[in-house]
Amino acid sequence: MPGTKWKINRQGRAWRGDEALKRLELFPEKAEMIEGKLFGTEEERLTVLALLLENVGIDKAIRLGDADVWREAISELG
């Protein structure tokens, strides 16, 4: 994941051509749960999250949680 340029926008998008193959290669080999967390490392979790956010988009993602929690997190970005 280091050095990966994510294209996470408000609206989701489909990958095309070479980008699709490169994104698929980033996905962990297997899904597993370790101590109540999906995948084995934080890096794997963040990679899967970024992949999903590219496909789904921010507008849909923020509706999954409490809007006040999202606002609080954004306000801390500075």
C-alpha cells in the first residue's frame, strides 16, 4: 500500500484496464479474523478500506455511521 495513489471521490467508480488488475493485486490473499479484527494487519485493513471507498465513494460511506462522529473526526483534521 505505501506509495499507492488512491482516487477516492465523493461518488464511487469502477476500475478499468490496467488499474483494475493493479487494484486487485492489492487485495489480501484471504479474508480472516484475528482477535476480532478483519485481516491480519492494519495495513491490510486500510488497503481494503481504500479499495472499497474508491468503488463506493465517500457520499455513501459517511451514511454508514453517526454524522456527529464523522464531523468530529473531520474537525480534527485541522
